[in-house]
Amino acid sequence: MTVVMTELAPYAVTGTNSRGRIIGEPSPGARSEFQRDRDRVIHSTAFRRLEYKTQVFVNHEGDLFRTRLTHSIEVGQISRTIARALRVNDDLAEAIALAHDLGHTPFGHAGQDALNECMKDHGGFEHNLQSLRIVDVLEERYGAFDGLNLTFETREGILKHCSLANAKKLGDLGQRFLEKRRPSIEAQVCNLADEIAYNNHDIDDGLRSGLLTLEQMREVSLFSRCADAAVAEYPAISGRRLVHETIRRTINALVTDLLAETGRRIEAASLSCLNDVHIAPTLVGFSAEMHSENMQLKAYLRDNLYRHYQVLRMTSKARRIIADLFNIFMDDPRLLPPQYQRMAEGDKTRAIADYIAGMTDRYAMKEHGRLFAVGGV
Ligand code: MG
């Protein structure tokens, strides 16, 4: 089979219509600007730390569960597939996907909720904003600037949500939230690729852990239909192979539906340039039927996996660890490592949040032990 190289659609983000970087840099030569963004993300410290950050299961609970790193790679894969099929910029979509979770705290959403609660009188904590802060400020890799100096479009895609109060502080990047304009199609693609990736890998991890069972999962119409299709093709199939043959079909069904629906919306919007994307309604989405099936799947995972008592035991412990660390550093910032002590001389609470948010799961547990365990560890 020959691979046909297709030209980008007129509404795709390109090196030509890009709003560029905050600090001007020479052209990247053999790479595109967005390949350069992706490569900077891959080489960052925050990206490597994702390997030891929880998605749903804490990293040490098993070697086969997703971590934020493998999750981000799966989001990158799905984003690239969709972006290329829509003839938009797949390098940009991949750069956004690999960077989208850089700002996550240890212990998944439980960690972020706990840190947000600790920060409620100090500007709050949002992981999207923290991802942006990492690529704009916190990474220390270049002589000429703080952060990674990524293009406007990659930064726009990273900032998926943002409160209006925060948007006002973000200048150009916050403007679209105030004006209710949509981000690029590439950013919209990553948003849904994230959802497709985590719904499906959480089913896989849930089944692998034994917290979910195949029989139970039959309540979910999309899963049930895909399992039937797998059995129809391979009548003797069971166990892990059945799980994988089902999940590859659910991912495929979601992506196929999304491509068809998005194609229809793009056509209806008669886009002729990138600016048309910003003023059009949301373009990347599922059909109404698939949207409701996807909602059923999400509700099922929420009720049966994320609120499973074994998961709640972990999230309760995680909340306590984060709150304990925050409180002890607030009481005595001299306990912070020297680099963060210096930052704390400026904005104490933000420096503490940066330190805690940057921790991996196991680092947070060790640090908690060092500070609280009687007899030390
Ligand atoms: Mg994600």
C-alpha cells in the first residue's frame, strides 16, 4: 500500500499562520516549529516525571497499569491519527498531547483536588495552568529563557480550561476564554483524544486489577457491542485477548464516529482559514448517539472504578499526604529544599504548590515519611 502525503487543510495551523514564540528564535532547520515543540516537551524534566505519577492506580500497585507517561503517549497516538485524517497539523496535535498533563500533581485527581483545596485562599491550583507554568516558567534548560519557549498554538492547546479570573491574567493566551473563541482544531482533537484514551485504558486497567469484571462491563452498550463483534469474529476467544479485541474496537468506533461527525461539522462551517475555526462552534466531537454512549461509559467508570472502595482508600491517603506536606511547609518554609526556599521568598504559597505538584507519587510518600514518620525513614 502506498502512503499518500496529503496537504494540510486551509484551516490547519501551520508555521506560516502561527503566532510564534514569545522569544524569537532561528528557524529549526530540518524540523517544523511544532516538531521542535514536541521534542522540547519530550526532553523536559516534567515529562520524565510522568512515568511515576498516577493515572488511576498508584505507580507501585503494579507494573502494568497506565501512568501519566503512558497515558500521554496514548493520547499522542490517537491525536496524531485523528489530526492526520482531518488534514490538520499532526505535529502540533502531538506536541499538545504530550504536554497536556505535565502539570499534574502526584496521585492523580485526588492530589490535584487536595492541592487546590490547600491553595483556595491563594489563587487555587489548576493542573492545566500548572502545565502552562511548567512550559513557560519552571523548566530550566535554556540559557536564553525560562521554560521551553513553545509556540503560541502549543501553549493554547495546553490551556484547555481556565477560570475567567485566571484568563484575565494570561494576556493573549487568556483572551479566547474572555471572548468565547474556540482553540485550533488540533487542540480540540487532543481534548477528545485524551478522553478516548483514558476511558479505554481505564477499562483495561480496571479489568486487569479485578475491580471491574467483563460480565459487569456488559452493562455498557458500546463495550457490549464491541465484545459481541470480537466474539463473532473469534468464537473461542476469552480472557485478556477478549479484553484487548474489545478495547481496540471501542477505540476504533469512537475515533471513526468522531472523524465522520467532525467532517460533517467542518463542512457545515465552510471554513476557509484558521480564524474561521476560532469563531465557529466546537468542531471536533462525537455524533449525538456516540456522545450518549460515551457518557454512559464515563458514568459507569465513575461509579464502579473511580469510586471503588479500594481506589477511594488510595485517594483518601493521597489527600492527607498532600495536605500534610502543604501545611508543614506553610508553617516552616525552612523545611523546603534550598531552591524552593529561594522561590518562597517571593510567593511562598505558589513555591510550595510548585514543589508539591512536581513530586512523583513515590517522592511525595518518601518526603511525607521523612517529615512525619517517628524515627524517620
Ligand atoms: Mg490526560
